[in-house]
Amino acid sequence: MKSNEELQKEVQDAFKWEPKLHAAEIGVVVHDGIVTLSGTVDNYAKKIQAEDATKHIMGVKAVVEKIEVKFNTDWAKHDDNDIAKEIVNAYKWNWQLPNDKIHVKVENGWITLDGETNWNYQREEAKNSIKNMTGIKGVTNNITIKLEVENKIEKNDIEAAIKRNWSVKSENIDVAVMDHRVTLTGNVSSWHQKDEASRMAWSAPGVWAVDNQLAVIFDNDYVS
């Protein structure tokens, strides 16, 4: 069994293998598989990368993210108006995103996205395509999914998609469907598997929301 100290070292070592995070000042505290990240980084992309790197480590049950984004002098000059113009221009030339259906609000470097898309990959693209932009402190993604044509969600199709995914096919995952909402319950053995199950559910036509209630459970509990 891994101790809290061993899991802490694995997270810290994972950061060393990420070029963007190599020199970042990120504190890591672990208690019973719950990892708390703190400190500062100089852009939003590093904040996201630290969280993603942590989630992919076996043994991580949950991530408490307290990292702050503090810009250097040059980036601080990048005001909200500049950021808004860059985002609008980026969306204009991104063929994956629907025209005039995404609304952007910028306040003190924090981005709020509203509107509708037809697919979840478009919702994710709206966020991912701007995360490396200068001056962004964070993104709240309030975009909803609304298909132009009503599709009936097939529970069996989602279950089959999960079974085809090698990383989650052997896990105990139950799928429930009500209207356009999918609820996932059961147990998985890593945070990565929990994310993968969500991704497979979101890929089904007609899904407007996914409630991922999967619990991350390991064969052995971590000891301090």
C-alpha cells in the first residue's frame, strides 16, 4: 500500500515531466488519496495542466485545486477588452464551433462562456481553444447542449461504448437515462477512468447533461 508521502512524491514527480510545470511553484498535500494543490502559476494553462497531471495518477481519489494565477508585468497589461477581442476572433475562425451561439463575458481576466452548442465536443472546444491565451485567470463554462433534431438516448449504446473502451470496460459502471440526462453510478479504480466514462456518455447523440456519480475506489486503502 502507498503512504500519503509516496503518493505526494508521485504527483511531484509527474510535475517534473511536464515542461510547463517544471519550474512552477506548486505545493502538494495528500491525505487519504485526496490531493490538495496550492501555490501560484503565471498562466491558466499551467493551472489546468497541474490538475490533469494529478488526476492521471493511480491512487488519486479527488483533487482540491487552490492554485492561483498571477501574471508577470507584461501579461498584466493585457486587459479584459484585449482578451475578449482575441476570444471572439479565435471562435470566428474555429470551424468546430457554431457561429453566433457562444457568448463571452470577461471580468478581471475570468472568462464566462454561455450559449448553446449541438455537441459536447463543441462545448469542450470552446474552453480548450482559449486556455493558452495571455491574461486568462480562469474559465466558467456554462454552455448547454441542445440538438437541432431531437434524438432519443439509447442506454444500450452508452453501455456498449463504455465496454469498448479498454480503460473502463472491466469496471462496475451503471448507466441510467432520463430524458436527455445520463447518470453514471458505480465504482472505478482511478480518476482517469471516471473522466473516460463521462467522455463516452457525452459522445451519445441527444445527451444534454451527464451526472457522474462514480466513486473512485482502490483495492487497498492508503495509509499515512
